[in-house]
Amino acid sequence: MNAILALCALSAKRKLKYALYLCALALLALLLHPVDALTIRVASSIPPAPRADGESPLLFAASAPLGQEFATEYIHSVQLTPVQDIYRVVNGRIWPWQERAQSHNAGLPFAQPPCGRFRMDAPWMVFEGGRRSLDRIFLRVGSAELGRNVFFYGKETTRTALYEIFPGQRLQLSVERRPSLTLLFQARRFPEIQNRQ
């Protein structure tokens, strides 16, 4: 009887080892699996200088699952009214989802986009759709006097005042395939914001 119990215990230990081994392999595969990530980099050759591989240093990276929303907001230079651009990440590309404006003069939208729609949602005029996708967006950041560019990720209320951190810079927003492990160790928010809070 003791021999049978000893064999059962030995068998259970081996099964546990195999189970732990398989769990470790599954976790490693999950961490190395590439996922879409919204990234922001400085787009110009102005410092910070590009790395040896030619890319500018990463300023922001966050997982961007299908339909992930992010937005930019600025004060229009002529109309001096806020404009919001809302984007979604779909299949590794950036889709302009909505543009909201409070005026339709001086370079702001004024007509329903083709394959899109227009609606009023006071105080906003909302332009939706258009069936256009982009591999990257360039965002020219203004200053406290001109632009007051703001970025927010997802449906969060946390807004990052880009004009305070990167005044006068040109930023590139794009979707990159990255191992999910790298996203665990990178700050989702800009480091300058974390230091201030």
C-alpha cells in the first residue's frame, strides 16, 4: 500500500512539474506575442536625436486593441475656439473617427464628409466617418499662447498638455507591432507628467 501511495505521489509531482512547465511556456508566448501599440515619437531631427536604428526615442506607448480610442484637442489659431479630433485604432491603422468644432470658418470643416455624416451636438458641430485610414499622424504642437495642444488616451479624463512638455515640436503618432512584454515596462504616460504629479 505504501509503495502504491509513493508511486501516486511521484506521478503527481511529475504532472505538476509538466503543468508548471506548460504554464511557464504559455506565459512566455503571451508576453512575446506582438500586439498593436499606439506610439508617440518626436518626428523632426531636432533633439532628442534619433537612435542608431533611425527612429526617434519613444515618448509614449500603450496597448491599442481593436477600436482603441485616443484624441487630440487644440485651440484654432484664427477662430480661437476648441477643436477635437477623435481617432480609433483598427487593424494596425489610425482612423479619423470624429472631428468636433465650434465654428466652421477659416480652415475648419464645413461640409459632411464623403461616406460620413454631420450632426449638431451643442456646442459642437460633429463630422464623423469618411472611410480614411492612416499609418501615422503628424501633430505640430503649439504653445500656451498658440495651439494649447492636448492629448488623451481612451475614454479617460486624464489629459496631457503637450504644449507644456513639447512646445514647438512635431510629434508622430503611429501604430507599431510590439511584444506585449515591452509594453509592461514602458510608461503609458509621458515621463514628464509622472514627475509632476
